[in-house]
Amino acid sequence: MSSQPAQPSMTEKAIQGETIAQMRTLAHDLSNSIETVMQASYLLAQATLDDTNKRWVELIDKASRDAARINREIRDILRAHS
């Protein structure tokens, strides 16, 4: 006798769909916030800064690029499951 995984109920599918939709909205909103940080970082980098502040701008720039990459990965996963 082979056991097959139980199929999700209609309610479970609806909840999963709602969760994915909410996650996509959050990922979109996060993208907007990350873009704002990236633009501010770019503008700061155009200013005349001392070495300490240049390092801070570089740190912000790298972190925002990492966050954007992670957010793209999340969006890819969500797209694959919708």
C-alpha cells in the first residue's frame, strides 16, 4: 500500500493564494523602499565627503544592493508558486 501526500483542500489553496498575493504586495512595496535607499546612496556618493562618510555611503550602497537581490529572489519564488 503506497501512501500519497494529501491534496490541499480548497480552503488551504485559497489561503495559500491569499498569502502569496500578500507576499507579492509586500515584496513590491519593499522594492520601492530599497530603490529609495539606492537613489539616496547614489546622490550622497556624488557629494564631497570625507573618507569616513564615503565608507558609510559604500556600506549603505552594498547593503541596499544585497537587499534588492534578496527581494528579487523572493519575488522569483513567489512567481514560481503562483
